[in-house]
Amino acid sequence: MKIALINPPSPPLPLWILRVINSYSIPLGLAYLAAYARRAGHKVKIFDPEPRGMKPEQMWKEVAEFGPDLVGITSVTPNFTMAREMALEARKRFDCLVIMGGPHANALPRSTLLGVPGLDAVILGEGEIPLLAIAGEFDSAGKVDFNKIPGAAFLEAWKYKENPRPELIGDLDTLPRPARDLVDIKLYYPNRWFFGGKKSTTLLSSRGCPGQCTFCANICMGRRFRPRGPENVVGEMESLVKEHGLRHFKIYDDCFTANPARAAAICDLMIGRKLNITWDIMGRVNTLLDEALILKMKRAGCRQVVLGIETGSQRILNLMKKGTTLAMAEECCFKLRKHGVLYSNSFIIGNEGDTEETILETIAFAKKLKSDLVSFVVMIPFPGTPLFDKYFKEFDRPDTDWSNWCSLVPNRPYEPRQTGNLSMADLMRFQALADKRFHGDPGHLWRTLVTLIRNPLAPR
């Protein structure tokens, strides 16, 4: 089977943000799907037009030259409008199957199918096993009966049908490495000011997160932490260092340190093989309280830890089922700072139950933690989260316009319902206040200067 996998562009960002970040991430999900299908003998191409600066017509020309039997499109809420347009365009241009996966379609499969005429199926959960089933069915029969495809949601005589999802892949070491050769890896190096100008890529060392946070749309990979083995992870890093000269890795796990012993074993292998690399991770404060692990991570090249602190109110933490405490956050940040590991804290303005008082507590707590970097975001009720199901379920319909659902300015198509009397304008105002109080603090400015001297981001 000839399979075209498409990563739709994201909504356009303000010019100043583009100039600062100017970097893209390899679509690892599609790269894993491609590698899995290719190992079984199928032909796969990945089309990611945004990093190439490619206009739609040129992309469709290349897809047509490939001659796909199937077009698969991934979707997250920010780019779902574009994913929908691409699915409609693929149906118009090609006499082939068109399917969609990713978090947004997984969260709202029925309304996705009804809102995208001609879409053959939405694939629920991890895509490797369903994709291979589709390709095998096509090769043997010349067509696909989606009743036989695990994890397929589809319309039959305009009646919605949904097959049980396949079991999550337990042993990730059985998967081939993502097919990075199907993209131009040079297009995904970060802005030259990031990571000391080092060539960088993203990497997944696990799937799933054991957290139960009510705002998190971890709907495809599940709540069970499924790690790759340390040898498997470091072996991939080592090959990327040798083959592409990569010197920095952004590990995109939901929580790299969910199993501290495994994290330590990965560090031991990095140190033993003298990879001389740097890397960033995302973690949870309750898994990063062991100073021995922090020291080992630093020795192995860990440059930065991104922590979801979310709020400065323990009551709000409990409401969102974060599973952490403010004391844990303070202890974790203190130990990271003590040992010279950069940490970036993220906070949400407009959590369920937030009031003006709790938001001000969040701003004060952010300053207290003295992080190197901080982000304050206004709560987005992503489809597939308990928060969405509780307050915004009626938006699960075919005619919902998702184009501004994640907007950075107050033009979202909904008012917050989880915060009592606080409006969207109020939340945006508090976000601006948080940025002003944190970034305008003399202590933060001094820490930033010291950080840049000790850990220069510019090329050396």
C-alpha cells in the first residue's frame, strides 16, 4: 500500500514570535507510523509543508506524484481547521482512502466524521496497529472493510460505528525507530540562539502519563506509563549523534522521570558512552525530589527541566487532580537551582475554581519559585479532557468552528465557565499582570543575566 501521511500547518503566529522561536519539531507520531508500516513492506511518505515553506498546491502536486492509496492526516485542536480542509481537499483530488487520527479527532470522533464529509474513518488510540491492519486488508482485498479494523470509528449508512481500540503497545522496544529519513532533518534544527546553536531534534523515550490532571488531553497514549528500555533510548541518541551530528535532544515524554530508576539508568549509559550531549525534559515535581538523580541528570547533560506547576493554590491543585503539593514544587525547584539545572515553570490562569485571590496566589508563588523561565497561559478546555466534558460538552458537534479555540487573544468562541464570575477578558488581564510582575521583577532580571553568563544560549 502507498500511504501519504500529512502534518497540517499550525495557525499563523505573530511575526515577533516567529522571529524568536523559528523552529519546528519533527512529527514524531507520523514518523513512528511510517516506520512501522514501512517495516511491513508498505511505501510511505511524510508531507510536512510548514517547515518547507511549501504552498498547498505544491504539496498536493507532490502527493499526486506519489499516487497514494491512503491519505492519513493527524490533528490537534489548534490545527484541526486546517486538518479538516486538507481531508476535504484529499477527498476531492484523489480516489483513495482518507483517514484522520491525533488527539482532536480521538476526542470527538463522531462530530469529526459528520463534519468532514468523505472522511473514511477516524483512528482511535495509537495508530500503528490500525494502520497496519488497513494496509494489510487493502493489499489482500483491494479495499478496506473498516468493520475489521481495530480502533476505527466510521459511518456506515450514516450510522456511527466505533470498533474497540487495540491494546496499547506494551513493549515499545519492539517498534522501529521513527523514520526521520522521510523528512529533511535540517529543517527541524532550532533557532540558532537556542541550545548554544547545537543541532537538535526531538525524541520520545516513553508513552503515556500516570497523571490524572483534569485539563490534560492525553487521549491517544493513555494514562499508563510505558517506557522504552534505557539501552534502546540511548542507542537511538548515539546513532543520531554519529549519523547527523546532533548535540541536543528535546525529550518529549509527558514525564521523563515517571520511573526515576529508569531515568538514572539512561543517564548512566549517556555518561558511560561519553555522548557529550545536552538535553531537556518535561517532569513532575513529585518525581524530581531525589538530589542524587538530579546530580546524575546534570552530569549526563540535562540542561533544562520543564515543570507544570499550574497554580499557587493547593485547593486548586486538588481540584485539577494534579497529585502534587506546593511543598513538593518548592522542594523540587530548590534542588534544581541548588545544582545548577535550569527549570522552566508553567502556570495556568483560569483553572477550575480559580478566583481573583487564587490567581494572585499563583503569581506570588511563581515569583517565590525563582524559575529561570516561566509561562502563564489562559486555560484552554481541550476536547477529550474532563474539564471539556464537564463545562463545554455542547461544542462537540459537527458545525463547531475550532479555529480560535486556542487563541492567544480574547477572541475565543466561549467564555470560561469553570471560574465563576471571571470573564475571558479578566483572565487575559490577569495573564498580562502575571507576565509584568514576574518578568519585571529585579530578582528575575538578575537571575536571567547570571543564567546567560553561566549557560550562554548563543553559539560558541
